[in-house]
Amino acid sequence: MKWIALIAVTLTGSLLLFGVGDFPEWGDPHSPANQGPKLKSGEQVSKAVSQDFLTETYEVTKVPNVVTAVLADYRGYDTMFETVVVFAAGLAIFAILRVFGDGSDTPPMRAVEDDTFVEGDHSRIIIGTTCKLLIPIIQLFALYVIAHGHYSPGGGFQGGVIMGASFILLAIARDLKSALDWFSEKNFMTLASVGILIYAGLGVLCQFFERNFLDYGALKVFMISSDHPEQMARSYSMLGVEIGVAFTVTAIMFAIYANLSSRGELKEGL
Amino acid sequence: MIPIFDYILLIFLIVAAVISLKVKDLLSASMVFGIYSFLICLLWAEMGAVDVAFTEAAVGAGVSAVFLIATVYNTKRRSSD
């Protein structure tokens, strides 16, 4: 059986490597992705989409970061369901792991210690103090990443993960209970749903102005004092959408960690 | 792109991948997997895909390593190998 597996893996691997040989060079300006599709006779069928993105994105949306513009505007529908995938992953973990009850049948994983005061275990005080200093900075950075998603690399997913990681750090450095005091189960499950609601709500809001779902240009009526109402509406809607994504991702990252580390009891973590 | 840096990264990438498969201790395996994610993140940043690199650094090297470690702590090794 091992031999068959080895042969299968080797065959698949060599086929993949063989396929890689047909790829265009890295950064090749004449590759189909940069030039658009061509017929065998060399006739150009149409212009490449990537050219449009690179040249027109800033004029149409006033967003310097093309990646975010493609992610949140041109492919907004796709990103919405990516967020739903994250949400569904959190719900699946919740459905599989979460145990309701007093938890008396499983032994505690570690003796609960009072780490606010001394008697021997000094390392916990050092770790606790360091994290207390670090966590606000991490959260500030996460907010920066979310808010600047359309100017520089970053956005809802990255910022949300960093924000969730700050709560996970709190749960590791102290215990899960003190993290849950900040961010209780009721709060994070609500926040996860609110994030998707913000995203889908912005999409539905566009429909009230007789445009398509997630066609942010429809929101130009709110941009009263702007010179380019349609462009700025798209820009600010991308920010709103990123905030929605960040809500969901923050909540679900912490939810997954809390359920995994406490075997679904949400009592004491690692 | 700096070719030598690229080759070093790729070699380390393969080494990290093989180690994370071969090592017996699951905790070390998940930590080496974090190193693998971080090397891929460097590779992407070096190729100019900064957004992807950022995501990989946050999700791959940061949170998913923590998830794996949390899972390893809550599982037991049944077989005796």
C-alpha cells in the first residue's frame, strides 16, 4: 500500500512540475494575464482586465491600493462570501466543540492559580505585565491596518486577525477567563453576525437607490460636500466593508481559539 | 527580486516543510509549520505581493500556529509509536 501511495505522489508531483514549465516568466509583460487573450494567429481578442485595473482604478474609486479596490469593490460579492466562509468556520467549530453544562465530568487541565500575587511563580507576573503593555499597542496597530486598508497593504482580514490575536495573547498570558471578561461569548458571536450584516447591509443599501447589489456608487447621495461624490462613495464604502469584515474575523478568530483551547467549555484555556 | 536570497528562501522552505512532516513531536511540528508560513510570507513580500504576504504573516504564521498548538495540547497520543 505504501508503494502505491509513493508512486501516486511521485506521479502527481512530476505532473505538477511538468505543468509549471508552461507558466509564463515571473513578471513577464507579454503573458496573457498582462496582455489579454490572443488567438493562435496572434490576433488580440480583447484588452487585459489587469490593465484596466491598474490604469483606471484610481480615477474611478480614488483608492490608491489597487488590491483593496479589486477585493472590496470589483469583487465585492466574492469577498462577502469569503467573510461568510470565515463565519461558517466559526459556527462549525462552535457546533462541534461547544459543550454546555457545569463541566464537572472533565478534570481541570491545570490548577487555577491567582497570578496577581507572588509566592514563587514570578515568570507569570513578567509575562502578564509585558502583555498588558503590548496588547494596547497591538490593538492600535490592528485598527490602523483596518482603517488604512485602502491606502496601504492591509485591510479587514489582516487587521481582524491581528485584533483577534491580541485577545488570544491575553488568553494565553493570563487565562481564558480574563479574556472572556473583556470579550464574552455573547459579544463575539453577536459581533461576528454584525460584521456580515454591515457588509450585506451596504450592498442592500445600494439597491434602494436603484443600482445593483454592492454597487457602491449609488451611495453618492450621502457625499454632500465632496467634489467627486461617486468616487468618494466607493472609497468610503470600501472602508465600511473592511470594517464589517474586521468585525467578523476578529470575533471568529477569538471564538475558534476559545473553543479549541478549553475543549468547548469556555472555562479555562491552556 | 534578489536571486541568491530567493534560492536561500526556497531551500529553507523545503527544509522546513520536510522537517514539519518528519518530526515526531506534534508541538515542534506545528511550530516548524509556523516557520514555513513565515518563509512563504517573506517570499511573497519579496515578489511584490505585499497584501498576500501580510495575510500570510497574520493568519499563517500567527493565528493558525496558535490554533494548532491549542489543538495539540488538547489531544492525546493513543498509539505507542
